[in-house]
Amino acid sequence: MKATGSQKRSSIIRNIRNSRGFSLIEMAIVLVIIGVIIGAIVKGQDLILNARAKQVTSAVSTWRNLSMAYLDRNGRLPGDGGKTGIIQPFAGYSSATKEIQRSMTTAPANPLTVGSLNFYIYIGNTTDTTAGRNIIAICKDADCLTEFTSDELEIIKAVDTSFDGVADAGVGQFRGAPTVTYATGYITLATPADVSTSGTTADWLPATGYKTAILAFDRPF
């Protein structure tokens, strides 16, 4: 027996009434699960960032310690062929990093690879009128010509905090430099023209010109 039109309409209405959406409790549970997932992703990203920053900090500290160990063994700093106490290019001598790598098996890899990022580490000096400072420099490319990206600056900020206790590109022993001179594995930075030696506060922000981060490791700014 075929259902009449009235019976079909009644059946449709019953189906609509019987079919229901998510309850408030079910929706709340779903939102909580989504929140937990998002929180786990953010926490995971923080852990990755911290791990990468520790790698860079460790590498810079190692280069600094090896430079001082080289001084103890050889009576001069690596790359300081003129024995002036300032690490700078000198005829017939390799760059400071190469001299360390050649004589010390504990030298880190250069460039340093952290995740998908590479950081080039060089040793050199600042050249101001009062006192030259030996520095360890971090660049994102081999010639220190390209500004750090926002992702790279997050790592640099964490490294700065490790050394100075605060992420500030203009104060402390770890600072930012918009312009450096790179030549045959050395870094030379003119001061006090750059913000890196200005002694004024400056944020590590994208598009602010920072191509290099430097650590003065033997004389305070």
C-alpha cells in the first residue's frame, strides 16, 4: 500500500525532529580538544626555537673559549698574525676560524646548521678610536650581506638573552650591526657609528637592517 502525500509529509517531519545537531556539551568538548592541539603546537614551536637558540649560543661560546685556549697555547689570538692583540687580516695567516679548525678538533662546524637555517660564524674586530675589541660575529650568509629574517631574529634574541640577560640589540656585550666588512673570513666593524656600539636600546626587529649579531668577548663595550 503506497503512502499518501500526508503520510510522506509526516514521515519527513518525524525524521527532521529525530535528527539533532551537536549539543552544547559536545561542542564544548570539541573546542577543548582543538585548544589542546593548538597549545601543543605552540609549545612544540617554542621548544624547537629554544633548542635552536641553545645550539647557536653553545657554538658562539665554544668559538670564544677556543680563541682564548688558542691564545694560551700560542701566545697570540687566532688570526692575529701581527700579535697586536686584535684579530684582523694579516699577510700569510689564515682567518681565525680556520686557524682554530686546523689545530683544534673540538671546533664547531661552520656554517652552523640549525633546522633549515644556516648561521655563519666569524671572528674579527671592531675598530674605534678608543679601543679595538675582538668579536665573534653571526651572519645568515657567507658574506654578511643579508638581513636576518623574523624567524632568525627570534633565535638571535634568545642568544642575546643568554649572554646579556635581555634581548636588546643596542646594549650589552651581544649587539646587532647593520653594516660590517667581511674579507677572507674576517669581520671588521667600524664603531661607534653602528647601533651595535651606541649603548642605546634597540629592538631586534625585521627590516631594521641587522645583518650581523656580534659578541665582544675580550673587552666590554
